[in-house]
Amino acid sequence: MTYLVKQFQLICPEITEAMEKNTHHFDRQNLNPYHIEGNTWAHAQMVCLMTEVLKVNDLVKIACLLHDVGKPMSTKVDAETKKVKMYGHEGLSVFLGLKFLNELNLKDEEKTRVLQLVCLHTFLYKAMRAENTFERDVIEKFKGEPELLMDLIDMTACDALGRFAEREENRDFWMNAQNNLGHLVYKVDAPKITRQTKGEAIVLVGPPCSGKSTWIKQNAKDYKLVCRDNVIMEMGKGKHYNDAFRSVDQDKVNQEYDRMRKQVIKTEQNIVFDLTHMTGKSRRKSLAGLPKDMKRTAVVFLTSFETLNDRNQKRNKDENKFIPAHAMENMMGSFDFPLEAEGFDEIKVVYTK
């Protein structure tokens, strides 16, 4: 773990510095009771130390190192409540963490497991707030993914223990997390069933500039395309994208996209839905109404934050098509890693540096 912490600081000095300056406290009189240690980098190092205590596997160790790298960018101070909020840091941590992850000698499937854990690292905390539905919610989320859930339990334990908190009553629970939650791993261990399918619907998942359009040309050029940006351009009546986006009614764009989607589904052709689809809710909307025997495939595009920004700037110069920084960050912050339980027959992940 020492080697990873050192390499992270050498490869990502600007992220390390941002985490050192990023505090969980509102001010010196209003401290965050769940993070008395203060700054984000201090917490990250404490979590990394717990990976050694709990003897977790190497992929969980890497995920623990990267899990909060998105906090500085997501931090908002609420003067009224005197609290610091970091909504969306999970998704941002995925795209920011890729800078470091791409420098490691990992297979794509190993990178995917790390990023799944980073994206999901607050799930168990949030699910536990609803005691009556906790087990049901976990089983619904991780059905068919027992190894992922086992790793997430380990990661959550490291995260929960790697801090100073005013209330420590849960410390014993997390020190024995696999004993306390391991029964859920068995409940989600469903056999893989290969369905007989006819045709395919592909849902592209990724922020703007992540390579979706290029992938379509190389892998799905014969598929029927349903693309929200095309609707914007058509309704913009010849304007450049930036001007078209500002001039059209976005609710009407959504209505037209949905009309096209339903129309294409009726043709029973192979389809590719070209939308960011960063949330499970948006993916369910695109898949709604598909024939039951149609194959459902998610293609997830994971591109580093730096590369996305560089491409966004270049596209602005070349095509007059630009996504404002705050919009890009909000989209990344909303990212929810697609899992089998969403109903996908296959999930592919595309990496670009």
C-alpha cells in the first residue's frame, strides 16, 4: 500500500494537493463529526492504512486510494446549515481516478472492478439508512454480482474505519463486516443465464467527448441510430451546435427523442441509443418498451477527466460544439455504473487514455 500511496502523489500531484486543501469542516468551530481528521487526503491515507489491517485484496486497495479524489471538485459549502456537501464525488472520482489507474499494469477487467467500487463506495451507507428495505435493496442492486458485493463490503469497512468520528458505535460492526453482511453475498449469487435473443439494442454510457460517435462508426454503423444531439441539430435549423442547444426547448427535444425511440423500437431493427445515459433511470427510459427477446447491451466509455477536457476544447475549435465545464462535471458526478441487475445481457467497457 505504501508504494501505491507514493506513486499516486508522484503521478497526480495536483489531485493530492487539492485533497490536502479540501476539508470536511465548515470552519474551526463547526467540525464534521464524521471526519474529525479534517482534510480529504488525511482520510484517504487512513482508509489506505485500514486496507492493511483488514487484509483486503489489491483491487480493493487501489479503489480505497481513489475513492474520494472527486471530493475537492464536488465540494459546496452550505452557509445556512454550516455544513460541507460533496454530492456527486463518487462519479467524479471515477473519471479523475483514471489518470492514476491508467498508469498501473492492470487488465481492463481489473480496472473495471476498481472503478465499480469507487463509483459504488457510498451505496451501503445510504442503503442502511432504510433499515426495513436494506437487504432487499442490496439484493436488487447486486443480483448476479457476488464478487463485487464482497469487495464492496471490504471497501466500505475500510472507509468506515479509516477516520476519526465522534460516534464510534459501529466500529465493531465494520471490523467484522464480512461476518455481519456476508450472508447477502450468497443471496445475490444467481446463476448466469444466457437468453435466446433476437436483435440487439445498445445503450451507450459515457459523458460527451468520451468516444461514443467514433465507436458507432466502427462497431454499429448498420444499426438504427437514435441520438439526442441529432434532434437538437434538426430543431436548431442549421445552426452550429452551441447556438442550436441554446435556442431549442430542451423539454421538446426530450419529447422528440422519445418519439423517435418508440418509432424505431416498432421496426424491430438493431438499435443504438446515443445519449450519455449516466444514470440507471435514463438507461431504463431508453430501454422501455423493447421486445422481451431483444438483446440488451450497455457499452460504457471510461475516459480520463483530462482527456475529456482536452477533447471538449478541441471540438469547440473544430465544430463549435462545447459543453460548459460545470455541465461536464455534473454529468460525471451523476455517473452510476451499470450492473447486470439493470437487465443487461452484456456490459462492455471501452477505455481510452
